[in-house]
Amino acid sequence: MGRNHWIYPALYEKIEITIALVQSHAISPGLQRDALNQYFRELLLAQSSDWAFMMHAESNQPYAEKRVRAHIENMTSLYHQISQNAVDSWMAPRHTKQEQNIHEWSIFLNF
């Protein structure tokens, strides 16, 4: 198996969880909706970049792996908060405004 073989099964699992969350929970406005929106952002960020290629090509592999694992961990945490109706009021805004500012990532790219 390759250096990035674990990414897609992990992301497919998170997609299945997304479907289950949307179908089984009445998401109310406020923190719960914010957490679900953040879950979607984490999923898109985990799959939208060239993380898998970077790992395969060994081009800054540790950074790419760190980013994907962080998104997956964030999704796991958000899932538990949403499903238990116990969204951490501090967590959702922190993810949205500080940790996941994609414009700051441009310093890591060589354009």
C-alpha cells in the first residue's frame, strides 16, 4: 500500500457519517447548525487539496498528513458534539475563524 492509502477510506467514512447526521438529526439554528456547517467545511478541506498527491510524491508529506489527520479529528469531535446535542460554544467559532483560515495557507504553497 502507498503512503496515502488511508485517506480515502477515512473520508468515505466521514461522508457516511454526514449522511447519517443530516437524516437522523433535526439540526436547530445556532451552535448545532454552526457545528454541522463546520463539519462540512472540514470535509471539503480534507478532500479538496492535493494532500494525497503530496503524500504519494513525498512532497512535504508530514505537513499534508498532519492537515488531513487534523481535519478528520475535527470532524470526529464535531460529530460527537452534534449527535450528543452538546456543541462546545467555544469550539465551532474557533475552527471557523482561526484554525481553518484557508487564506493563511497560501504561505505554504509555492505559486
